[in-house]
Amino acid sequence: MPAQSLLLLSHALFCLGVFGMLVRPHAIGMLLSIELMLNAAALNFVLWSRLFGHVQAQAFALFIIALAACEAVVGLAIIIRLSRMAKTVFADQVTLLKG
């Protein structure tokens, strides 16, 4: 696959993630959108590693994948706790942190 199409795919995934973050009121949908953005960044690092032959970019991609896994675990734990306390997972309806 040529580099331009992979770069275009990476940008499209990132734009889909940003759009999902801005549009979705559901907390799980927001987490999925963040996952899309992190995967787009990892794909971008792998592409640049392939083009320029730098191994450091692949290390960054592995770090991003580990970060995405940690984000999913912590995010889902927060959502479960929030759904038990606030009885909703919609980000617009949660008012627990307002003073």
C-alpha cells in the first residue's frame, strides 16, 4: 500500500475520532473516539518508521498501543463507577463534580 494512502487513512481515522468526541454525548462513545485517535497516531508512527527506517517510531507506536489499553481500562472503570452513582453514562447529564 502506498504511503499517501496510509497517511490519508491515518488522517481520516483521526478526523473520525475528533468528530466522534464532539458529537457523541455517551461516555463509551467518547472512549471509542479517543481509541480511534490513538490508533491513527500509532498508524502514523508506523508509516514514518517504514518510510525513514527509524526504529524509534515503532517504539512510540508500541507505547501508544499500551497507553490506549490503559486508557480503556481506566475509562471503563470510571464509567462503571459513574453509572452506579449518577445512574447515567451520558456526559451531559452528569453533575456530580459541580460545586
